[in-house]
Amino acid sequence: MNVDETFGTSYPLWYYLLNAAIIITVLTVAFLVLRGILRFALKNKERAGSLATKTAAATIEATKQAVANVKSAAASVPSNVQRTQRQDDAYARAAEEIEQAAMHKGLWARAFADAEGNEQKQKALYVRYRAEQIAKEAP
């Protein structure tokens, strides 16, 4: 099992914030356009007719609901960021073990065997294996 399976797919914080900003911008523009349509319809009731007014009002209400949904979805971003931070911490801890020559012998040997004697690959595999272990131990 690799770390992605443990933590799920994760992206940097800027990715979530950018997506939330784009969605909010699109919904805001839609809201403003629909508000203009509603104002026009209210000013020109005879020409616009009651159907346009009702449709615009219903669309604005749906847009408001969509904005509320986006805001609630954006509230879940911190949990994804925390998960990513825990994952990064696990990799950092595994790398520190290599720097301090404090590797777990069993994992080090497994990484050596999987790397087929390639020292750089052995270190990379050890970091991956150890980070997975640390992640499983974390709450």
C-alpha cells in the first residue's frame, strides 16, 4: 500500500484555494447577471412579463444556494490540508532517519533488496516504506 492509498489524493493548499476562488467568481458573475435581468424585468413589467420575473427570481435563489454549497465545500479544505501536512511530516521524518543513520534495519534491508543494490533507489524506497509505516501509526 503506498501513501496515496493511505491518505487519498491530495493537492497543495493553493490548488484548493484557487478552485474555490474560481467557482466563487463564476457564481458571483452569474448572480450579478441574473440580478441585472431581474432588475430589468421589474422595471419593465409590462414588456418583460411575469414569467421572466419568476424565472429570474428562481435562478437567483438557485445561485444563492449554489454559493452556499461552495462555501460549505470550501470549509472541508483544512482537513485535506492537515492530511497533506501529516503526509509531508511522515516523509520528513523518514528522510531525517536516513540523514542520522537511524534506519529501521528490516525496512532498510527490504529497500536494498527492492533497489537491487542501487543505493539512491534504496534510499528513495526506504523513505517511501517508512513514511507509509509512520502514516499508519498516526491517528
